[in-house]
Amino acid sequence: MRGGVLRYAAQATSQIDAEIGKKDHFWMETSEGYGAVNMDIKLLATVFATVFAAEIADKTQIATLLYATNSPQSRMTVFLGSALALTLASGIAVLAGSALSQWIHPKALAILAGSAFIAVGIWTIFRGL
């Protein structure tokens, strides 16, 4: 199932890339007024699709689901707690990645991250045996 989700995310990203073309900004209101904000929209779409696909049926999502089913409190409280936690975790990841890229070449960092994912996958398989 996860492969199908990733394939769908890749197709969606390709479609978004085709629609966006070479646009590198969008319009929004800023502190200086309404104007163009420079942003790599292709990168934004790629990151969104990748993280969204990776989070589907992830442990974090399952934990949030359990809180929502067992909580006598407002579902909005569960949503906000989960959203704030994911936002903070993403912020830390961006800051850590930015800091690491000052000392480690991005290609080496990608190899290190990929190796870590493979190691976790192997560990998970052996733990399940």
C-alpha cells in the first residue's frame, strides 16, 4: 500500500510541476504590503507530497487517531496538539538540516539520511522476526 501512495505522490508532484512551470514566486500580503514573495514552489510541492505520503499511516498519525477516538475532550484539542507537535518537529529538522549543511556536503547528508532509513528498516524487520 505504501508503494502505491508514494507512486501517487510522485505523479501528483509531476502534475504540479507541469502546471507550475518556472514560476518562482507567489503573491501575498507582507509587512511591506501586497507583493510577490520569492519561493521555490516546485520544492514546496515536492516537500509537501513527500512528507504527506510518508506520514500516511505513520506511527504519529496512528497515535493521533487513538487520542481522537479515546478522548472525551474536543477533537480540535487533539488536532491542535498534533499539528503543533509536527510543526515544531519540522522546524527543528529544518534548523538541524540547515546547520549540518554548513559542515557536511548535501550529497553526503543525503547518503547519511538514506543509510539511516535503511538501518531503521532492517532493525524493524529483525525485531519483527
